[in-house]
Amino acid sequence: MRLARVIGSVVATVKHQALNGRKLLMVQPIDPYGEDQGEQVIAVDQVQAGIGDKVLLLEEGTSSRQILHYENAPIRCVIVGIVDHVELAAQPASV
């Protein structure tokens, strides 16, 4: 899993049947400090996330299909949580 920020929604009137009735969101992967990391991706929303939300993004096809209970779905990314906050340990002092 990784952190991401929801930056938009995607509407596709013609799509694979596994995507019917599913909300698609455009997300930007981020680091723990909120800085953009890598390319934007489209993800299936399982948690009712909205634009601006920080989310947990699962980017692994087999796990994504297991969550959706659809073995042959052409799905790689699923939003599986909404992040309230990220707390990091203090950086250790250099010796």
C-alpha cells in the first residue's frame, strides 16, 4: 500500500463489466509529507473518498481483485482507506 491524494473523478460510460457501478477516482501518489511521488493513477474507490482526501492506495492486481471479489477484473488499484493523519517518528540524530 501507499499514500495518495484524490485529485479527481473519472466517468466512463463504456467499460469492462467488472467496473459497472464502481466509483473511479484519479489519485496522485504522495510521500508521508504530502509531496507528489510518481505518476497519477485511476483507482476503484471502496471507501467513499472524495476530492482532496488522503487515502490508502492498494496497487497490486491480485489483492485488488480479491477485495472486489472479481477474479478476472482488469483492476490494479483500489482505494482501501481514508487517512486521518500520518505520524512519523523523530529523525535519529547523526552520530
